[in-house]
Amino acid sequence: MEINHKTFGKIKFNYGWTKDISLDIFNKHHVLEINIDADEDAEFEINQEKAYIFFNNHLDEIVKEADSAIISYYNREISNIVSSYTNHNEKNII
């Protein structure tokens, strides 16, 4: 079943409501499926609608923050890995 909801737009039911969204992260285009929890009667809670509106209005900011956080984590981990090898090699030389 498929409906055009006033807040979520075109969504389809397949043991839960789903919708595809497009976003660019890590300089690549991705299509993700989001799930909206509700029965087949499509009676959504107001907080679900508010959360979706906020998410949709701030998607670019959310993606930028996620992108930045992942890159920062990756850089920290790589630095720790390199340091652990450097420190290990220095200990073996002494």
C-alpha cells in the first residue's frame, strides 16, 4: 500500500512505513530508506511528524556534523595506530 501523507509525503507500507531520502555524504550521493513506525492504518504520532519535519529541515546540517565527526574519529584512530607502532618500535630499539 502507498499513500501521500501530509507530512511524510509519498510513503509505502511493507510491515512498516518507509520512504527513500537522498543525501550526499563523503562526497558521494546515497539513497537511504527511512522507517516510520506505525501500523497499516497510518496513524502517526504528532512527535513522529515533528521529528521528521526537524530532520528534513536540518538534513544538510546533520549530514555535515556526521561527516565531520566520522572524519575526526578516523583521524584520531589513525593517529593512535601510527603512534602505537612508533612507540613500539622505539621500545624495541632501546
